[in-house]
Amino acid sequence: MQRKPLAYDSLKTVIQHMGPEIRFELTRCVPQIRLTEAVVPLKIHFLELGMNSTKINGTTYEMRTYHEYDQGATVPKYIRNRNKNGGLRVDYDQFGHRDDSFRNVLTTGDLDFRDGRELPAEGRMREVVVNGLEVLSEIMKKSIERRENQVERSEEDNRQIEELLNSCTHVRAANDKEIRALLFIREVKTLFSLSFESLRMALDEVTSLMQPYIFERHNQPTPWRNVIRLSITSKNKNQKIHQLPFNCRLHEAVKILNKLLVCRGNPLVNVNTLNISNSYYILRMPVNFKLKIKNLDGEVRNSFYEALSGIIHESSYPLNRVYVNCISDSVNVLDHPLIRDAKTLNVTAVTLPRQQRLPLLLKMQNPTILVDSLGFLETNGMIALIRNLKESSRPIGHKIRLNTLGFNTAFETLKEIANQFNGTRIRGRKIKIPINDASTLQVSYLPKHIDSGNEDFYLEIVVVSDNN
């Protein structure tokens, strides 16, 4: 029996109730519905943007480079292991050199979180180091062959080892790659005491270090093709791998992926929580792309909110909750509207000197402030905070919650606070300090988790109505 296709409006209704992951798979498998799907607003509960990956709800999409050999070709073990682990998050040039230049390439729509820095590229090895690795490789191959044939090392082998060591005695490493190479060369005698399998693994690594330079020296193409693969991993850890049908740089592929995942013709995407998993890099985003978000989480740098505000739609303000997980002398972001106007501000990882912490806390005017940084204020600091709150008459409902070192600390702090203010009323785990005729400061301690025991307690300060 033939079934009629869904009408346009019916199809839109069905798509509206699909999760974004299902919509992505459906449009990939059924291209005919892409135009209809593109006009249905996308709703995402959790969106995490990374340098090479994007996580939507429970599904992670990640781009990596992969070395593909012709069928039947011998694949070196170090490349087999690299491919087995999903490939790498970097590009390679025609000779197999790691190419990090894309990390500083900025294209239209991208978010630049580098704070004005140029991200360093991996250094190249000098000819003297490459030559040393070539000699070391030959020595190791001979050693493996002699072990297989149960033959002792010859005087000629010993002479070659000494010459290798002498050639690199005064060479100082100029980068991380040379450090690894020179370590292998200078430990050549130790290598011979390794097990047979460990010696083979060491030879694999030496080969991986020097091979691109050998290819370049002889203008020889690599025996592999550098391809880009997309891995899709569900929250149940089930994984699908797709090889991309186009040839481009890794950062270009990530930009295309993000356009397919979170844009697809939708000018505005609704997101409950946006997380930026790494804010040291450039994030590859589509052009004219906007997010309407409620909650924001990310590793903060000075450029973080300025860069991010380019994709946050104005209708998002004020945000429901913002997580700030890095405040130090070099990071000052509290004046940005994304933080300043948020209804709830979560603060962690504060590394400011102790004398700067109370002024920082008093600067925050958010209705709810949660400081999850252990020992953020000492008892005297908390007393000074409460005194300031009394004098500044914060609105009813204003809340500050501070992490303490455990039940005993919370209990003793509460007693100390109660002794400092006249008219304080004590009720079990809470005290009430009058502010004026209309409002009162309620200070209490409560467990961070239901099963906290005597650890992980909060000290909570709330401005309540005097009628409570």
C-alpha cells in the first residue's frame, strides 16, 4: 500500500519535535527534506564548541586527520596506532610535516579567543639532528637484525655509536621535537638493553620523527593520503566514522561541520546552555550566525566575552546563569554585560590575592552569586561582607553563597558572625541580622550535596523580607 508523503506543514511539525542530532542524521540521509528542515528553528539543550569538535546534547562530532594507505600496503606501527586512536587534531603538509599554521588563520565568522597572541607552531628539526636520527635508525635496525640472528654487536657498531654521540654532544635542542630526538640519540646505549618489542617501538618513534625530512630532502611524496574523518560519538559511546568527500584544510572542515550542525539556514538557534571547552584558540563558526542562550560556561580570558558577544543574540540578555571559572590579576571581565547582568553568577578558580577578594565580591551586583572556590574568604572577610551588605541595603532576594572547609568551619563561622552584630536572632543552623524595618540578612550553613557528611558545606547569605 502506497503512503502519501507528509504535507509541508505536517513535516515542519514533525521536525520541530526532533532532537538536533536526529535532524542532522535525517537531512544527511534524506536530502529532499533539507529545505523544509532549514526553516524550522533549531533548539539545543546543551551546545559545547571546541577547537575541532562540537557537542550537541549527548552527541560529540569531531574532525581529525587520518593517514590512509592503499590496500595491501605496509603501514608503520606508529601510524597504525595513530589511526587506531582516531587520528590527530592537526594538518599535515605534502611531506608529512605537522602543519599548525591553521591555528592562526582567522576567517569571517570565527571567534578569536587568543587574547592578541600568536599561537606557536611546532618547530622544525635542524639537519644535524635529522642526520643523527638517520644514523640512529640504522644502528637500531642492525641491533634488531642481530638479535633475530643471535649475533653479538661488532666493533664497527660500537665505533658508529661513539661517532653518533660525539656528533651531537654540543647540539642544544631548539624546540620540543629536537628534545625528543636528542634524547633518543644520547640514550642510544640504553636502547640496547630494552626488550625486543620495546626496541621495535622505539625505532617506530625514531622513524616517525625523521621520515618527513627524508621525504622532503628527496622531494618524495608520502606513501599515504592525508584525509579528514568525522567521528560521531553518542552518549552511550557508540561511534560512527565518516570519511569526508572533499579535500580541504582541517579548520575549513570544522567550519563546514558547524554550519551543518548548528546553522543550516537558521539565522537564530535556541540554546539552553552554551559551553566553550577551550578558549585559547580560534573557534570556527559560520557567518551571520546567532545564538539565543540562557546559560553560559567557559574558561575565561579577557577576550572571551568580547569575542563571544558577536554570536550572542540581543534577546539572550540578561542570561539566566553564567559560569566564570578563572579570575586572576590578568583576567578582568566582570564589567562585561554578559556577566554583569546575569541573574546568577557562578565563580570558581579565583587566584586573586586574599586582600582583593572582598572588593571583587562587593563589585558583583548579580541577584545570585555562588562562589565555589574553597576558602575564598576567611571569617573576618565574611564579617566585613555582611557589614557591607547591611549598609548597602541590597534588594530582597539577593543571595551570596560561599564554599567553606567543612561542617566545623561553617558552624564556627556562623557563631563568630552572630557575636558581631546586635539584634541577631539564632534559629538552629541559621541566624538573622536586621538591616532595616523591611529586610533582614539571613545567614545559614547547608551541605553542598545531600550526602556531604561533615565535608563540602556552603555558607549562604540571603536578604529576606522582615516578615519571614
